[in-house]
Amino acid sequence: MSTDAHTTQTTSEKGITLARELGLLALVATAVCNVIGGGINVMSVGVQKDVPGIGPYVPLAFLLGVFPAFFTALCYAILSSAMPRAGGGYIYASRALKLLIGVLMSPALAAFVGLMAALALANDTPPMLMATSRLFFAWARDGVFPRSLAGINARFRTPHWALTMCAAVASLWVVLCYLREGYFTGVVTVNIALIFTYMLISASVLTLPRCNPTICRQVRFIRARWAQVLVAVVAIVTLFPLFLQQFWPIGDPSKFWLGAMAVGAIIFGTMWRAAKARGEDPRETFAHLPTGSEQLETLPSPTVED
């Protein structure tokens, strides 16, 4: 992944940016690795405990799960076509969910929920580190997390500090789940976090035209508004019962998720107040997308290390 002399010179002139070298095969492999980890190998066994007698109907349950997954994927596709930036779901929600009172806190909390979802399973950690580190990177760039996490390694062009933090938190989370009720605790927490995040992304499709009409006009996938609304509503309606089923009754997984939400709220509030104290208006950050491939040039010099 190292760059040759010409590439090094070019990036030095333009500013160090994230490496963008993943092709379709690598992206598909990453997604499949995540699903094979906790989805098929664990949930197909764990569901026997939650739904006694389901037995041979597990494959049917997976087939039914295709519907919320499919419509959620369409919501991601709609938003990503208008906001192709590092940070994924965080960028989508933070630019599409607002109130009269400024930026809705849920987008920042959704980012931490995404973190919980990414860190719950040891088998999923390697591929998820890549995606989740971009969340840390995006938070740091927006000022809702320490800006040092936006540092990019000059040789590999990866967010090395964000990757390091992801690895540390992942290890801590796996140990915590093991000490409580075991591996399945982490799996259920993943489900709660992911489903909640998916509902936020679907809601973002509904609110984007009102909150950010300029970005909304950049949508290139499913451009008909009625179709966007239909996709988002179906996704939310099919996801919400699944969320309630996983969240209630409140057990260790629900408490872990709520704890992460609380930590996220504290960090977000602290960084928000710090920005206001510096004379910055954090709402302006969430009103616009980060700039494109050479986005680091316009920001306060993030750390770049060899």
C-alpha cells in the first residue's frame, strides 16, 4: 500500500489524503465477512434460545429479514449518492437530521451507536476496523471528537490514530462482553445498535429535503421523491418491531447500548461547548459536506506522521 516517489510527491503538494484503493471485490468481501461472523454462525443458534421451537424455520426467518435489509440498503444508496464522503452513516445523519434548535444530537449519538455495532464481535473486528476508523476520522474532522484522530499516516495514507483507538476499544468491548454473559451479549448489542442506526439513516432520507435541500438535489439514486419516501417508510416500519424485540426487556445488551449513548452524549456536549468557547459555530459544520478528495487542505492542519 506504500506509495512510490511520484505519488509521494503529488500527495505532498496537494496535502495527504486517505487512500482510496478498494475495489468492488474488496468491498463485497468486507461486507460478507461481517455477516458471516455474527449473523449466520451465531444468530442462527441464539434464536433457538429466544424463540423456542423455531427449529427448521430459521431459514425462513433469514428470508424475512431480507425485506428490512433491502430497503435499508436502498436508503444508504440514496444518501451515499449525494454524500460520497468518508464517515458513511455519520455524515448522512449529521447532514440530514436537524430541528429548529440547531443540530439534532441524535446524529452524534448515532455515530457512537455505529461504533458499538462495529466493536461487539471479535471475528468481525478486522473488516470493521477499516469502516469504523472512518467514523472516528469524520467525527474528528467535524470537531465532535479530538482532532488528533484525523491524523493520516504519510506512508500508508490511513487514519492510523483512529485505527489504533478502534482496536483498543474493540479489545476492551470483547473482554467486557465475555466477563458479563458471554459472546451472545455482544451479538444482541450489535443488533440493537445496528437496527437503531438503520432507522436513523432511513429517517435521514425523509428529512434531507427540508434540512439540506442543496445536498438533496445531489441525489443520483432513486431521484423520484415519492419513491424515496416509500423506501424510507418501509424500512422504518419493518425495522422498528425488530428493534423493540431486541431492546425489550432491558438486559445487559440494552444497558451497554444505553451506556454508549450516554458516553456519546457527554463527549458530544463537551466538544460542542469547547467549539463555542473558541468562537466557532458548530451548526455551520453540519450544514455542509466536507470537501472532496483533497478535503484536508481546507481544514486546520491535521496530524500527518511517517
